[in-house]
Amino acid sequence: MVWGFSHRGGGGSRQRGTFLSVAASHGSGAFQPSDLARLGRGVCFEPGVLVFHPENIEIGDDVYVGHQAILKAYFKNKLTIGDRSWIGQQCFLHSAGGIAIGIRCGIGPGVRILTSTHELPADPAVPIMDGALRFAPVVLEDGCDVGVSAVLLPGVTIGRGAQIGAGAVVTHDVPAGAIAAGVPARVIGHR
């Protein structure tokens, strides 16, 4: 199967390429707690939580996972959540590159944690989705807190006890004890 798209640059010729299916289902996200690689004691899954690749998810003791959160593990790498951490409502954790959440971390409602991205193809006529995938882990060290609707991009580490402000877009590491906010996030103070 082939697809075509128009591109006016480079003489206005019509380009053709190989079709890569993106329409295949990833499954329903329905799960049983026993499906997880590790499930600690006292874990609370609120209604509407979706889990993908539960065999690659490890959850510690006394963890809260809020309504409609999506824990999207991948066929490789792990999603680990440390003891007594809190995952807010409608969070999206995509761990293709791996996510490690420490002990007693707070992740506010609507937070997005992404661990993969498409490289920009050298040829602008090639769709970005056809660029090579790059994977990089995200690490949240013990005791940090991520504010409502923040976005953590691939490869970042949030240091021990750091605070990320609501709506921040984190593109670089945040040191331990720092307070970071903004788009893109920058350190604005220390605890």
C-alpha cells in the first residue's frame, strides 16, 4: 500500500512513500491488578484508570492513581512508581523510554510525562511521524512534586525535593531542591 502527499517545494513534484499503519489498536487499557509486574500493598486505582503493558509496570506500597489516569508502559523499558507516591487524575505517563518515579512523589492532575519523540527528518517533505523514534528516560527523584498540567519531555530528571510549577514544560533537568516554572521551565528559586 502506498500513500501520496503534495509538496510544493523543490519543483512542486508529487512525492510518494511507504504507508506505515498508525490505525492499529493499542488495546482497551483494561487490566487486573495481578497483571502488573509488581503491585505493592494498599495501592488505590480509582475508576477509569487505563493500563497498557502491565507486565512492565512496578508500583510500590500505598500509591494512589487518580481517576482516568493512563499508565502507558511499552513493550520494553519499565514504568516504576515508588512507595507513597500520588498520581493525579487524568495524568498520562508514556514510558516507552522508561519512567522512574521515586518515593513520596506528587504528580498533579493532568500531568503528561513523555519518553519518546520523533526526530525531524532532513527532508521537510517527509512527515514528522515517519522520522526515527528517539527514546530517553524520565526520572523523578524522591520527594519531588509536579504541578497541575505540567509536561515533562524525554530525558529529563527532576531532582530530589524539586517543585515543578503548574503548566510548566520541562525540557532540561531540574536540580534537587529547585523550584522551576514556565514554558520552557526554568529555575526561579530554591526551597
